[in-house]
Amino acid sequence: MVFDIAASVELGLNRVNDPARLRAGALSAEGGGTIRREDEVAMLRFRPAATSDRGLVRQNNEDSGYASAGLLLVADGVGGNAAGEVASASVAHVIALFVLESRERQDPVALLSDAVGYAFAHLSDGVRRDPARAGMATTLTALLADGEGFTLAHVGDSRGYLLRGPVLQQLTRDDTFVQDLIDAGRITRQDVSTHPYRSVVVRSIAADSAPVVSIARVALESGDRVLLCSDGLTDVVPDDLIAELLDDGSPTTAAQRLVDAALAAGGRDNVTCIVGDVDEGNPHVRNGALVGAHRNPVNLIDPAAALTQSLARGAAAG
Ligand SMILES: [Mn+2]
């Protein structure tokens, strides 16, 4: 199901798409007076797909996802009293809005950093409004296409993968207790599935402490396929099967086959798969697909407040 995330259009929020960003090839004279037309440098964007499923055991879907030509995002919420849904949906919403409102040539690392800071403030506000939400938190893995390149923001145990040719590479490091043990050489990857603390996440976006999020530029090329997913996939589907299922069909087909594999493996957790094919085109497009808790506006702390405050911030910056 595809929504226009910017109900903001009605409020006069206008994101200007600048076709001039598509840089035309320059004419240059080389030795002997011959004129050579250099290759055009086109913008890169995603052909996106998003699928999310509650799974076969949980009563609610606390995962949220968003997928557009310019932004892929997965957020896996935790917290009782329906607060997990609120955390993931609100963070997904705020970050997608920030990207929609971003200015041309705004530094993408600063943009994502500001977006995360605002999302954190928004969660804190959500707990002040309803103390029953205390303790809510969410993972975040977000991949931004700005036309010049790609930037990945990550915290928690959701994951980003790159499939280039037949080779699957994990782009993110799990912020988990067991990953810390692996990095310290105290356990091996084979020990993880039976470790009593395998599900302990050591970093997230929570209402009560400033988030520590890794943000880095990522070199992606036309023809690459990327996957962002919640641990509902990776806890039960091994990397070699992920590579096989990802390497087939359209992004939509691949996302659905991955979710189906998690369900076939028991579907103990909510599962969300966001798939994007990197190709040439304009990333600055309004329409995106919302999945999981993000689809239901009742899960947003306050969509109107998010919009108003980010508009004010944009005005101050401009
Ligand atoms: Mn999960």
C-alpha cells in the first residue's frame, strides 16, 4: 500500500525538486582539438519495496518501515502498553519527514544526525504526554539516497545488507551484547543462537537518553541491491538463505520471499524487509510505502506537532 507521507502538502510544505541536479555531461577539448563528450553523471536512487508481517506468535506488529526512491528505513520497537509501536512508528515518521523537507545539497550526515536528534526529542515528549510509555525504544536502520551518494544511519539490532552480484555483505554492526562478546573474542558466531542473552540490545533510540547512532557514507553502485530488515528475519533465516532469496526477481518479490521464509521458520517475531535496487533516477520523490506500525496514524505520538516543529526548524535554518 502506497501513501503520500506528506500530508504536509496541504499545509504548504513544498519540497522543490531541482532537475538541474542531474548534471549534464560537459564538453571538453582534448589534444588535437577533438571534442569529447564526457559521460553524464546521473543521480542514483532506489527502486523500493517494503513488506512487514506481524508473524505467527505476536499479537501486534511493533516494526515500522518506510521505502521510497530516496529513503529506506526499518525500525523495530520495544516497550509495553503498545509503546513499541509508538516508538518505531514515530521515529520512522519523523525521519521520513525530515528527509522529505531536506534542502538541496544539505549535508546528508548532518541531515540524518539532526533527524535522529529530533526523533529522540519527540520520543521524550511522547513519554511526558503519557508516562505509561516510559521505557519505549526502537532500533533504526536508515539508508538515504541524496542524488550524490548514500548515507547509512544505524542503531540497534536491525540490519542492512548489500547484495552485489552473488555476494552478500552485512553493512551494519549489531548493537548487541553478544556482538560485543564476539568482538572481544569471548564467544564465536556459532555460540550466538544458544546464548542466554542473545536478544539483549545495548543501544537504541529511547526516550530517556541521547541516542548513539552510527552514521556513515556508503559506496553503492547502479545494479546493487540492498536489504534493511528487522531481527525477525535474521534470527531465523541464515545469511546464505537470505542471499539466495534476495538474489531473485523484483524488489517486491524478494521482500515477500524473505518475509515468507521467516514465517516458514516459525514467525516468532514481527518481521520487516525493505529492499531497494540502486539505479539511475531522481531520489527526491514524495511517494513512499509505509509498512507495519507506521501504517496506522494512531501509533504516532503527534503527527501535527512533528510537522509544525520541523517546519519551524526549517524556517530557522533557512
Ligand atoms: Mn524484532
